[in-house]
Amino acid sequence: MPEADGAAERLFERFHRWLRERHLPITRQRDMVARAVFAGGELLSVDGVERRLRERGHNVGTATVYRSLDMLVESGLVRRHDFGEGFKRFEPLLSPGQNGHLICSRCGRVTEFSTERFERALPMIADEQGFQHHAHRVEIRGLCRACRDADAATVGRFRATPSS
């Protein structure tokens, strides 16, 4: 994913610029947390960030992770999501466009998707209602393919069992 790597590096550079503009120190721990989140591909919780850091051989305290994530959100480079799981997830804003999230109500998996068609429809929908749109969030809840396949396999086993 060279394009994603380039986007992550640009976010990292923007984070450094944001810190310098506010005369905040650029610390090794902040860098590690930022790189863990920007490396992305998924929306990480605080536990996920800590796990990713440990996998890379880094030891960063939980309070530092929280403070660094708050700074990343404040900088506008990361979005905080609450999908009702009892914890927050953090999404690097690798591209300027909006995206939506598919949330499995069984396993909790969150899959990001592009909402280009929806984005094009928003001005028309808003205009029809005499509404001026300025922001939106798309979250679709249901069952992911893996959970649906597991259900189908379970039903198939029950049907294949001879009745007594």
C-alpha cells in the first residue's frame, strides 16, 4: 500500500508541524503513538494502539497513549469514534473525503467503506428538504459476512442431522 504509506507519512509531518506551531515538544512517545495510529488500515482502540506498540518493541505508558491520542484528535488528523462498544476507536484521516463504517453487532468488527455515491446524493437530498448540510456520519449496523457464514454453517449442521 504505497499510497497509504505516503498518506501516513504526510499525516505524521502535519502532526509535527501542528506541535511546532503550538510550541509543544515533539517527543519519541508521541511519535510512536502517531505512527501506530497512522500506520492504520484499521480503527484502533487504546488497547489496540498499546498492542501495536508492544508488537514493535515499544513501551509507552497508558496515560501517554491517551494524551497523545487526544492531541491527534485535537490536531484534526485523527477522528474519535464511539460505536457503543464501551470504548473509543481512533481513525487516521488519511484522505480528505468522508467514509462510513459497517459495524457487526455480533463480533464488533468495524469495516470502513467509501461513500462517494452518498456524498454525491447529499446536496440533492438536503436541497429537496430546504436544508443546508454541513456534516454527517454513516454507521451501518448488522452482521458481517463471517458471522452470517457461521450462522449458515450452524443451520446447515442442524438440517443435516437425522431426526430421531
